[in-house]
Amino acid sequence: MPHPSTENPADPLAWLSELEGVPSAFAATRDGVDVMLRDRGLRKSTPEQTAESLLRGAHASAVLEGSASSMEDLRADAGDAVAQAALRVSTEVLSLVPVLGRSPAQAFARLHALTGGPAPGQPISPEKTDRLQSLSRTMLSTTAPAMIVAALVHADLMAAQPFADRNGIVARAAERLVLVARGVDPASLVVPEAGHLALRAEYESNLRGYRDGGRNGLHGWLLYAAQAQAKGAEASPLRLR
């Protein structure tokens, strides 16, 4: 994760409020999500709607990971190995909310284990383990807005590539998990993965910027992520009925 300022060492992400346009971009996206959930009756949402959101997310994440399987394949519990990996993650991701609250690194390891990849849940080096632990400590010590935290977790996992494969599936599931655990979308009706697929070129470009571009790259990623999360709300089964 790009190095923070030291103005507020008690909260390692407080410095993000210094980045021009970032707080307002995420505030607007959060307002849009809140309006959608309220207007469509969050209290009346059904398990079937949550399951549909998770399925759409699994398909989008699999495509971004290189799958050629269709949504119909996933509905039939079929598809290629990447699609099946994303589907396994989607079926259990919400069960990891309590784990995320006490040990984010453990939650990320479990997400990877669910993909069925090699060395399940095991970072590929001590340096990668340290990177995951650092991210975990940051998450447990920040009160930054949940959408910003979710975006940073996603990008940092992609930049770190801590596991042998399928890091993208893990990172995108982790973003959804943070949005649920931190109260943005308790029923998991937003489809952040679909937002990234809809903006695929920008997604891939801004991930490279985050990895290689220092503070400017982080700034660009966050501005992009606010747009992508808004697109994810548009892909919700609450809107597409």
C-alpha cells in the first residue's frame, strides 16, 4: 500500500482526505447506493436477490480472470475451472464477515483456499506474508470510509499478488466482503465485480497505476474505484428486474 503521511499515525488512512476529489467522489457513490437500497426496500430484500448478486459477481470476476464461461454456465453450476473457482468463492464469501473483523489476512487466505488453486491459502513467500499482515493491521486500525477501504484492499491485493494464482478473484471478493462487513451493503446486493467488468480498460489501467505510480497512482485508482462501485450498484438485481 502506498506510504501514508504521518499526520495522524493513529489512523493510517486518514491522509486520504488530502487527495483532491476522493472524499466527494465516494460520498456521491455512497449516497447513490443508499438511495437505491432504501428506494428498493432493503428490508424486503430476499435471499434469492443476494444469491443473484453473488452469481453476477462470480461471473464478472471470472471473466476478468480470463474465463470464457457464460452466465448460463454458472447458473447450471458448470463452466471452466476459473468460473468454478469464482463460483466457489461466491457461495462462501459472506460467511467470512466475522473472520474479516478479527483477522483480515485469515479471511483473504480462506478466499484463496476456496479458489482451489495450488498451495491453498498460503502466501508464496515470507515477504508476501508480511504484506498481507501489514494490510490486515491497516484495516483493523482505520476508520476511513468503507468504500475507500474496500477499494484499497482490492488494489493492494492485486498489487501484492500474494498467492500462486487467482489473486484477482480473491481481490474482487475481498472488496465485496469489506462493503458487506462495514455496513455499506449488508445484504450484498451491489455487484462491484460487474462494475469493474463494465469499465475493464480503466480497471486494468488504474490497477497498473496503483502498483507503479505511487501517490498519483493511488489517487487515480480511488477516483476510478468510486465510479466502478457506482456501476456495481447499477448491476444490482434490485435494479435489473
